[in-house]
Amino acid sequence: MTALFIDSTYDITIGILGDDLGWIDFKKFSGQKASTVIQKETHAMLGSFGIKLKDIESIITIAGPGFYTGLRLSEGFADVLKFSGIKHYSLLSYTIPRLLDIRSGTWMTKAYRGEYFFHTWSYEGQKNELISTSELEKYSLNISKSNFYIHSDSGIDEFSKRFFIDSSTTHDLLRKNPNKIFTELLNSTEKSDSFYFRAPEDEFKVST
């Protein structure tokens, strides 16, 4: 099975998966707008390997957490491909460690309005929290730094680096372990809903 992968949560990552669910190609585009990258670079990447859109059986996207505009561009692209019979699968960044049998840990990314998003999981359960800048130092003292993840380098800023010096990235887990991650995903009947840091009506609220 040939599959297309797109992650537009922060930086843009585009990849092609082969029949063995290993990477044929995997590229990250930093500091560029999704609107100028996704269609152009997908076309170029497929063309460089002689792959046509009709050869793609599925598209896999990262459903978040992320901001509305960036996520909607990859989701919209996937919706267009669905008209050609291409299946759409999606997953949330913070579920990637669990797909690799990492049973407990913390996942963080910068959110909006001076807040940080945390997802923690363990045998006891899981929870999501938004923590303000003013609360971050205190919060950091009360969570385990074992198995601490960010999605990519762009998901952490200089302020939060003070409290979370050592972190792994789920982006690297994707790059190094595509077969196991995507085998688990493609065997699932569930599709992750888009996860924005705030609802669209708040994202685009008119200032007064």
C-alpha cells in the first residue's frame, strides 16, 4: 500500500509510505506557510518517485493538537483526495508514544495566548490541561520528566525550555518507527477528530 502523510500542526512534514509502511521519503519544511507548501511539495515529492495520485491508497494526517488554520489545510487536502476514493486516516500527536507501547509519560506543546498544552497518560488514565505562563514553573515541579515529549522543536519556546530541558519528539518517533505506528493506525476503525486549541468561534472572534 502506498500512503501519503501530512502533518501541518506547526512546521509542515510530508512523507510517502511504501507497501511495507516504511518511508520512501520524509521531509520537514520549517518556517513556511502550509498554504504555500502542501500541494506544491506533495506534487513534487510524488513526481520525483514516479508516483501518481491514482497510485495513492490512503492519506494519513496529524489531527492535532494544533491551530485551526494549519490543520484545516491538510484536512481540506485530504477531503479532496477522498473524492478519488483515497481513504483518510488521522491520529493525534500525543497518542504516538502509546502506539509504541510507552505506557506512561507527558506530552507538551505551546498553545495560544501564553498557554501550554499538556497531555499526561499512565495506567490510571489520561488527561489534558492548559497551563498559563505564570503557572508553568510550579506545574513543572509536579509532573514526571520521565518519557517527556514535545511534537517537534517548533512546539517548545525558550521560556518553557527552562523547565523542560530534556525532551524527546514524537516527530522523531514517526520518522524512526513508521511501520509499527501506522500498522496500528490502519488496523483501527477509529478516526481522530481534529483537535484545535480553541473552538473556531473563539479563534476568529472579532476584537472589540
